[in-house]
Amino acid sequence: MGLAKPFVLGVVAVLAVAACLPPGGAQTSGASDFAALCAPCHGPTGVGNGPAAADLVIKPANLTGLSERNGGTFPLARVMSKIWGYSEGAVPSMMPEFGPLLDSPTVLVDVGDGIQTPTPERLIDLADYLASIQG
Ligand code: HEC
């Protein structure tokens, strides 16, 4: 029993330090962000079979079929909006908003509308990763 309290305090301290790291400061990549943030629901390969999926009323989408369901083109703008947390339609989603977590230095990107929009690097890296796993 005597060991329990210091151990718990130690874990809390580690989590507190992790929470204070600047976004992107811990060498993230699209793949590592996917594994940490998305795989619990969407599964390690993105097909929608993560460990948390069983408990969700609305099932996580198969993220390897995004292009196929969009007529063969990767829906970049829609994917980035979805991840960031701009929801479409009135149905509440089971998927969290990741905007605050992925906040990072921006780069200019044209997502297909001809406009160079400042976009957080980590969001682009994650979208690139998703584009790379299309079946
Ligand atoms: C708590 C579980 C959960 C987590 C974590 C999660 N998602 Fe989702 N996601 C869902 C569910 C459920 C849906 C289907 C319902 C909806 O569209 O909101 C979904 C849908 C999506 C869609 C829309 C698919 C389509 O066909 O339009 C994309 C893109 C997506 N997720 C990407 C991600 C990415 C990238 C991450 C990690 C940053 C992530 N999700 C993390 C549960 C989750």
C-alpha cells in the first residue's frame, strides 16, 4: 500500500509533462498521430476496427475507402475539416474534434478551391497519411 501513492503521483507527473509539450514538439508524423489519435477507433490499418469501435453506436468509418467513396479522388478538404471538427449536417458525431491537439505552424495549401489557405502542418501530414492508405 505504501508504494501506491508515490506511483500514482509519478504517473500524474508524467502525464502533466506530456500535456505541456508544445504541439508538434515531440516529433510527430502523420503515421504517429494516426496511431495515437485515430487507431483506437478506426483501427491500426484504418478499416474501422479499433478496440473502441465495439462500444460506439455509430461505427467508425473505413478510412481506406475515402477515395473510392468519392469517385476515385481523395476528398482532401472534407477529410481535413472532419478531423479538425467542422461537422457536416446536424447528426452529432461520435468522433472527437482534433483541432486543438493538431494545432501547429501553418503552411499554405490549395485544397482544390484555388485559394492558398494557411493550414496546420500536423493536419496536412495526417491527411497525407490517410491519402497513402487508400485501397
Ligand atoms: C472516438 C472514436 C473516433 C476517433 C478517436 C476518431 N474517429 Fe474518425 N470517425 C469516428 C466515427 C464514429 C465516424 C463515423 C461517423 C462520423 O462521420 O462522424 C468517423 C468518421 C471519420 C471520417 C469521415 C469518413 C467519411 O467517410 O466521410 C474521417 C475522415 C475520420 N473519421 C478520420 C479520423 C482521424 C484522422 C482520426 C484521428 C485524428 C479519427 N477519425 C479519430 C470515430 C472516431
